[in-house]
Amino acid sequence: MAGARLLWVLVGLGCLGCTDDDGAATTPDATGLDGALGDATAPDAAGGDAVASDGAVPADARPRDAGPPPDMAVEVAVTSCEEACDRYAACERLGELFGDEAACQSRCDRVARAGQAEAWWSCLEAESCDLLHRCPVPTPPPLDCGPLCGLAEACGVPVPDCEAACTAAGEPFQRCGEAIIGRCDADAFATCLGDDVFPACAAFCADAVRCNLVRAEDCLLDCVAGAADPDPLFALRTRERDVCLAAAPEDCAAVNRCLQPPGPDDLPAADPDLFCQLYRGCGFDDFIPCEIALDQFDPSGDLVPCGVALLLQGCPPSPIEILQACQEGAVDRDPAAACGRLCDALAVCDAADPAARLACTRDCVEGESPALACIVEDHCPAFLACAGAVGPVVECQAYCAALAPCGLADADCQATCEAGWRRDRGARARACVAAADGCGAIAACAPPPGPPCADFCQQAEACGLEAPDGRCEDRCDDAHFADPAPALLFDACVISAPACGPGDPVRHTVSDCPLRPEDGLACLGFCRAQVECAGGDPAALGDCLTACRRGFAGDDGVRFRLGRACLEAQPADAACPALAACVPAADPDCAFVCDAAAACGVPLADCPAACAGDALARLHALERAPCVQAAAGDCAAVSQCLQPPVPLPPEGQADLPLAVFCTAYNACGLDQRFGPCEQVVGVVGGGGPQLRCVYDILLAGCPADPLAAIGPCLGQEAAPSPLAGPCATLCDRRALCDADLELVPCQDACEGQLDDDAQTPRRLGPQLACGEAWACADLDACLASSSPADVCAAHCARLAACGAGPADCAATCLAGFAEEAHYAWRDCVARAPACEGVGACVAP
């Protein structure tokens, strides 16, 4: 050791006069514990001199010819860390280089354990205080993660999950720890971590702090802790954030969107009822009714979520702005964003296969996912715990378990609860039961009976009013739960509609219900009186409304037809007494009616028996009794009451023959301008009222601008069938007599008899008049003998029996069958009670 000290003394003395190329005195670089110990600039404790950071001797330093420094003659032994630290303390350099005695001892111990201390100590023995910078402190191996993190905690700069972050990053993290050994320099420590270990955190904090979205003092260390987090979901969310920030523009709104990704409440509401509620709240319904706006401007279904997003922000000046904004894509809200985050979380936390990932996204977008609220969790254990605690199975198990001790859970409790889990009615009941204390309170949580949504959806989906997406019953039930009366009226209108649509002049259709739900009032009122007001099973309401669509038979049919006008005047939520008053008992005074008919010779076949047991006869007896009573024995009036005249059907409008139309078309040279007539009509699809409209224009004179002239004709709608009203009456009576007959097929078959002959309705007059037959048996007999040949044969037979009528009666009858005079002649003969009356009927 003495030889080594001598060597250092000689080296020291020999180098005092050494200079580098530019004449500056050279010294070895001193390396400090905090990475800057080679830049020592504090005054030397012994001589008060300052040493420049590049090793040059300042102007006021001791001259080279002044001899050795005062302590050069004092031999100092440095053989341990204690002696080394004492040497620095004696030279008043301890605080400058280490901070305190403990930091010096710690640093020295690490150097000694690494076998790097001997040369350093020898230098400390040889150098004077003002030349200690010639003895650079060796760089020790980095501290292990445990001691380093303990020191960070003691310095007041704790890193969350420090040991995990340190272990994951390795030596670069440990090297950054030198900044807190002896100095506790938190800023230098954090800067080193951001620059050298976790550059993504440095970039993140630069954006987030600039936009005032995070606390500057916490950002980097918190981010460092997250970067080492082993949780796969947290790692996924961190990568998503960093990718988003890398692509984000400079504005802070974009940065904020990266830090606040779509949450469970960011799915746009796709509920038309909510859209219409907000739409009406802005007063727009008076301008364009909501249903019409949706029907006309929302063929793709995009208007509802976009419109809801806009209306939730306030009312624009007009509904046109909503339509335009949504058509132009002004609101860019992707309903799949939150669902994608949900399904990504399920995939990374539950190792779902790709097919399950796609199915998850589709199911979530199409309907609200029970686990959607869980995407706020950013660690797999918490996310999976949340996802496992929601959903139909788990929630219904808890619900049914709470009902069971009170004897309120039936055998199908779990299945029924799961089937209606998404519905507001079920959610309210489950929440109520969860908060209830005691069986009485639990029993009070029972939800009110639901509407006939299964029947509604079957009809609505068949008619294209509802999409067959499996959610119709949920939407139906939620609408009813939110506002029962109007929702039930709409349901009843759809269920009881005899046809899908479009509109019909006689019967209401499903397509009419959004604008005219009151078309279902009669059926709803009658069925409520039969089911709800009579204490029946609520589930039977849908069956009753379906029967109303088909046409009630028997006594129910009698009572419904008698009370229909009264029921149509009642509101959807009318009280039971009002509904009961509209529905009379099917109990006519048969003796009064039959005695009046017999007294006046009105032929009502088997009147007492028919009135007692035949539905059609009972209806006629109840309907016509007031008229008979008012007739006061006047037989002519009684006859009119019991056998009212059937109005002669109007003539139809025969279709224009194509050949006739094409003659006018060609005469105006349109074949040269637009192509052959038959081809154009076939391509355009014109016919019926459109063809006749164009024909009338062409007959009035060939127009100079044919397209402008005939344009209005293309909007002409087909005229209602002249058979619509009479056929509806006839089929209504037939449905009363036949429980298996359905109204729509019956009416379609009846109206289908119309052909190109304008007189067809009148030729069908006898068949249509069968609706006024006294009893069901008479109705069947009338229909069986209502062809022109059968009618003329019966007519002529009656005339012959009375010695009246022309010799060619049958030919005369058939030739003018549809003429009004012939119709009046046949009607007179049929009504005449005796041959005297027959003879008085004038033949045309």
C-alpha cells in the first residue's frame, strides 16, 4: 500500500504542470453519485479555491510555484469507507458530493463490495483537499430493485408498484435510481425514467399535462407504474391510448377523446319512441308528425340514433335541420365503439376465440349487453367480477331466491325472469325486491300484467311494421310500461287489424295504426270488458284481440256488433262501468219481434227458434226491435223494419282496354317519341286509373310537352273497389255465423269477383244482399242461390205461380239483370206477400 501511495504522489506532482493542447491544465474527470460528480464547482474546504468543471485551475487558485498545499505533508490513511468519508468531511466536500455522511457511506459500501475502492482510496490518501477532484468516485453497480424502491419511498418519491416496474424495465430503471441516492432528486429521477426507460409515458404526459387533463406532478410516475402492470386488460387499454395519442391532432379535444374512450353511456339510443318524445318536445310534430318523418325520411334506420344525439343537445330551429344534419353525417357516433371495448375486454381476459369476439360485438350492437357497464374497469379481475355479477342468469337467480321464502316464486320463475330480463318491467321488479324488507314488501313489488306483446309482434312482423330481430317484445313491453294507455291502444290496433295495408276505405290496416291507432278502440274496449273487467286471465287479452281481427262469432259477435259504435267513442283507458254499458246482453225480446212479423205477414223463417238460438237472427232482432216498436203496428213500416231494402251496388269503372289507349297514344305520335305503346306501358307499369288519366288528356288534344302533361297522372291511386263496402257487410255477417271464417280472405274473394265489366257490382247485387238474410240458415241458402241464373229462375217461378210475367221471363231477366228497373222489379216480386202484390209489380 505504501508503494501505491508513493506512485500516486509522484503522478500527482508530475501532472501539476501538464497541459492539454490548448494550454489548459488537465485533470481526470470526477464522476459524482448523481451523474454529475465530475462537475464539482464548490469552493475547496481547505484553500477556498473553486475548480472549474473542465479541470482548469481558476485565476485565484494556488500558483504552481507556491509549493505544495498545506496538507500535502500530512500523510492520510484511507483503508475503509469510514476513513474515505472522513477525508471528504475534513476537506468539506462531503455535502457537495454526497449530501451527507450516510449517503457517502452507502455509496462507498457499494463500491467496496464491487472491488472498486482500492485505487480510489489510494488517491484520497495522496491528494490534497483542493485536488480531490482527481479522485473520481467509482460508479457502483446499480441498486437492486428492493433497496432502490425503499429509498424512493424514503425520499418521498414513491413509484406505484415500484418493484414490478423496476423488475420489468431492468438496469435502465436501476440506473435512473442513482438520482435519488444521497440527493432524493425526484425530478431528475422521473425525467430519467421518461427519457431512457418509458418514452411512451413521456409522450403521454407531455400531451396530457399540456391540455391540463392530468396533474403534472403525478403523471409520469403513475404512468411508469402502469407500464409495468402485468394485467393484460390494462396493457390493452394503455396501448389503445398510446396509439390514439400518436394519431391525435394537436387540439386538446382529440387528446381528451383518447383519454376518455367510449363508455357504456355513449351508445346512441335507437328507440323511436324516445326520438318522437324529444321531437314532439321541440314542437316539431305540428310541422311534420314524427311518424311521418320516420316513415318518409328514415328508410335505413339511421335517423333515430343520430336524431336522438342531436335532440339531446337541444332543439334546432326546425325539424328539417335534423334531417339534413343526419343525412350529411354531422353526428358521428359509432354505436359499436363501446361494444368493441367490451368484447375486446372479454377476449383478453377470458381468452375468447375470434368467432366469439365477432358474435359478441354483433349481439352488443343489436341489443344492450348486460356487461356493457363493466367496460369502465381496466383490470381483468375487476372486469370479470363485474361481468359475472350482471346478466339474466345471475340477477334472476337472486330475484327468484328472494321470492322463494315468501312462496312467491313459481316453478318457471327463473325462465320467466330471464325471458323478460331486458325489459324495464322486470328491472323495476328486481330492484324493488332487492330493496324490500319482508314478504309483504316483496309481494308489493310484483309488476303489473304485461301487454299482449307476443300477439302484437306476430302481426307487426308479418306486416313489416317491426323488424324480426328478436327484440320486438322487449320494445313493446317497455313502451307499455312507460305509457300504458297509448301503447296498449297501438298494440290493439295492430293485433285487431284485418289486413296489413296499405289503407283500405272500409277496414283498418296495420299500416294505418301509427297514424290512426283509434281504429283499434272498439276491439280493445270489448276485450277489456270481456277479460280485464270480468276478472279474467290478463294473458287472454291477446287471444280476444286476435278473435276480433277474425270476426267474433256467436253471442260475442252479437254483443260486439251492437256495442261497436259506443266502444269507438270510449278512451283506451276507459273505466270498466263505461265499457260494460257499451256491451249489451245478447238477449232480444223474440216474442215481440216474431209476433209483429207474423201479424204483418213478414216471412221470417222459423222465427221463435231462430231468434232463440241463431246468432244472426238474434242480432237482427236486437237491431230492429226499436224500429218495429216505433212502427206501432203499421205493417208497411214493420216490413221495412224487418226486411230493410238493400241499396243497389254502384256501377264500377271498367278498365280501359290497352288497344283503345294505344290508338290515342299512337295518334299523338308518342310511339315515335317514347317507343311502342305496349312496351312503354309494360315498363312503366301503368294501368287502371293512370292509363285512363293519360287517355283523357290525349283525347282532349295531343300535348306539346307530353311528359309535363301526363306527369300528374303517374300519382293517381286506384279507386276503391265498388264492392268494398257491400263485401265487408256480407263477410261480417258470415263471420258471425261461422267461427272458422276469417274476414280478410272472405272480403278478398268477394271483391275478387269484380272484372272489366262496369256492371259487375250490380250483377252481384243478389249475393251482396244476402247479408240482410234473417238467420244463418237463410244466409247460406241465399248465397247458394244468388247467381243471376238462380235469381232469375226463382223470380220467374214466383211470377208463374201467380199467373204473371212475360213468356220469355228468364231471357228478359238475364238480359237486363244489372239494370235498375230489373233490380226494382225483382225486389218488388220478392217482397210481395201474395199474388195480388206480385201482379202489381211492373215489369221493365
